Amino acid sequence: MDITAVMPETTLPVECQTQTSAATARMDEETFRAFYERTSRPVWAYLVRITGDAQLADDLLQETYFRFYRAGAVYESESHRRNSLFRIATNLARDSGRKKRRGIDVPLPEDMHAMDMRDERRMDLARALGRLKPQQREILWLAYAQGSSHAEIAEIVGVSSKSIKSLLFRARRKLAEFLRA
Amino acid sequence: MLKRDCEREAEVLQAVSSGRVGDELREHIASCPGCRDLLEVASAVVDDRSALIREARIPSSGLIWWRANMRSRQQAARTAVRTASFVQIVLLITAAAIAFALVGTKLPSLDYRSVLASGMSVTIPLFALAAWLILAPVAVYFAVTEE
């Protein structure tokens, strides 16, 4: 799937859109590659769970890093850089979700007999996450898998930091209900 | 009604990340629905993340870097071609307008002998104009692609 053909430029964060032509500000190869090594697996895991599609996550991962590279923005710290990356990934996943317009598929493992309790629990989680709204999936993953603060989640998801607490509470309660069901 | 805030949530999250829940905290979790939800959700998410990170088959950083560079250059080239084409069209329209204006001023007193006689004086500026029309977009193209 050629993600570049369907992804609009508007998925870039606002401050990055103004810097797309700033080729000179781009990261050098060593910095970029080191950053990719540190962050690509968590970003991929995030994309898999918020889109529910590992193949789409593969495509979105590459697109995320391309947009990040092209933005050429300068960040105050590693956490700002990381938040910006997750924001790009979030926006790309949302755009792909809008185009796809269908529920999350949870693929069954090839060998059902080989599944242990842990696999079953993971499948239950994937299914339960699939029943949540995209924003709820994003918030829950960022809070508990990434350990992001409320302010960071607000920045990535694009809502006010004041509302994160109640959004997170509701999402958590709903997910717990689905997991017990 | 489920309590929205529990002062022990941070402890629960700490226990999830360390994988150890003390007896006293376990008792609290059993009596606090909010912390029970938190423990259940956070532990499921943390375990799933660890498994996904282990399973991830991601492209190498070198490949991603190379692709990002290639795409970036292709986009810059496409932008340059678009700009050059636009400039070329503007210049052609300008040239046509100038040519029409020149012919228009000559038409009322059109005398073929004088046109032939003044042929040389008209030819040189026209050649200069044509050369400029060809070279200007090329110059713009190189200026933009270097950027």
C-alpha cells in the first residue's frame, strides 16, 4: 500500500508545516539513525494498537519518520522530539482510519493450539481496544504503555491538558469493562 | 459512584512497571474500584507493549534514512519543475503580449519596404528576447534545485 499517495500534508504538526523547506535544519544521518533505533519499536507498537493493523502500521511507521525528517524542526529536548514523532504518527493513523472507515480487525494466530494465556490476554486487549474510540486508544496507550504525562498526551493527541484526566478515566473504565466482559 | 482520583494510583503504576504488588497495596486494590481498573488496564497494556516490541520487524535505520533522503530529493525536483514550468508560461505570455503590442503599433503605417529595411533592427531584439525566454527558466530551475 502506498501511503504517500493517500496521506495529506495536513498531517504535519503546525510548527513543522512552516519548516518543510528548511532543508538545512535537517538532522544529520547519525542523529536520525540513533533516534530511529531508540524510538521505532515503541512507535510501531503504538501504531499497531491504535490502528489494529500490523501491515498498516509498517507503512505508517515509514511515513512517520519521513515526515519527521522532512519537517527538519529543531527540538528543545529528546522528549519534545519524541512527542512530535508520536503526534505525526497519531495524525497519520487518524487519516488512515478516516479513509478506511471500518472497525479494527484482530487477526487470529496461525496456530490456535499454541496460544497460551498471555496470547489470549493480548488478543482480548486488542479486541477491547478495538471497541474503543480512536482517541481513547491513543490516550490509554500513551499513558500506560509510553508512560507519557498528561501534558505530553495533550500535546500529542491535540486536546487540552485539563481534559486529559477525565478522558483517561473514562477510557480506562471502559477498557476495564470490556476486558472483564 | 466510582471515585475518579485515588492518591495511590502512582503506587499502582509503579507496581505494574516493577511487576511486584505488595500485600498492603493488594488489599487496597481489592477495595478500590479505580485502582482495580488501573491495575487491570495498565498491566495488560504494559505486557502487550513489551510483547509487541519483541515481535516488531522494523526496517533498518539505514534504509529509512536512505528512503527519506530519496523522497525528499524527488519532492524538491518536482517542486523545481513545477516552478520552472510556471515561470516559462508567464514568460511566454509576456513575450506574446510584447509581440502583439509591437505589431499593433506598426500596423497603421505598414509599409513592406520599410519593414524589410528595418528587419535587422527588429531581428536582434527578438533574438535577445527568445534567448532570454529559453535561458531564464533553465536558470530558475537550477536555482531552485540547488535549494
